[in-house]
Amino acid sequence: MINMINLHSDPDYQIALTAFLQRGTTDCDHTTNSGWNIFKYSHLKIAKNKCPICECPFDNSITRISNNGITTLTPTIDHYRPKNTNFYPLLKCDHKNYLIMCSDCNNVFKNSEFPLHSSTPNRETTLTDTSLFTEKPLITNPIYDDVLDLFILNFKQSITGRKILELTPKYEKADNDYLYEKAIETIKLFKLADCININLGN
């Protein structure tokens, strides 16, 4: 998983944000460069042209079998808190809610999932800054979360000789229940127990 904490301070991000805000918050269709797609370049730059979740490279080298035949994994801008639920429609055009992901992590694994820790108060249908602040999401966001504070990275050799990265929680449940559950849920949701799409040089 790639740390993207510096995204919002990146000069290219600030240029995209200025252009985005000039268009107004009602024009954020992902199919045009006037919408959230305008942030794609800066997201890809900070994520080193890889999916920050599974680290698959966006060089057309990763494919999968789908209902439409062979599909190449492509970069997509996801809404971290899903826009198509009753809880977060107001975040559809909030640039702080966007996160680049590969098409599998976005559409196959995460989709509209957004589990919260059991200590979170009841999810409010009327969104406020306070209710967002009190939420404890169980899906890691590499823009805001320090991934090295959530996971231990274990390298191992597969039977085919390929090096594999295995993510495990950094904390035990008894030490920090929330961070443990967040790591576990992220690993389970994105199938990151054995992730081979890594760049060992970073």
C-alpha cells in the first residue's frame, strides 16, 4: 500500500483544485476533465503510477478475466465515502473524498462498501463536519492514514520464485482495537493477504 499523505500539498494537485473549484461544485462528472477526473494526474504522480491499494502498475500489464473477456486494469477515481448511498451524497463533489484506485479495487472489491468501527455513533443521514469527525472508518485511506502505522509488511518467496508481500496488522486487538480492526477489514476487503504487485525498490 502506497502512502499518499503529501497529495494535497503537491503543486499539481493545487493547480487541479483551482481549476475544479472554478467550475463550481455542481459540475463534477467523472467523464470530463472538468470533473473529478481533473485530479487523476496528481493522484497518479503521488501514487507512482500504481494503485495505492494493491500497488498494481498502471502500465497495461495487469489483466483479468471478466464478463467482457480480458480486461486491463485501469486507474479510476473512487469516492472514498461512497456517493451512491443515503449517507454521503453531499460528498460527491468534495475533492477530499476522491482516491485513485485500480478498476478492480474500486469496482470489484470496494464498490460501495464503507464499514465503520463499532464504537462509531450511529451513522447520521444528515451529514455534518462533526459526524464525519466522529466516524471511525474501517477502510484505510492512504491519503489520510499512515499505512506504516497500520500494517507490517512481510516479504516471502512463493513456490514459483516470485517475491510476495503479505500485509498483517501492526497492532494486536488488545493493544488498539480500532487500528487492528481497520487493518483487518482493509486486508479482507481488498484481498491483500498475499499481494504480488509490488515494487521492491520503494
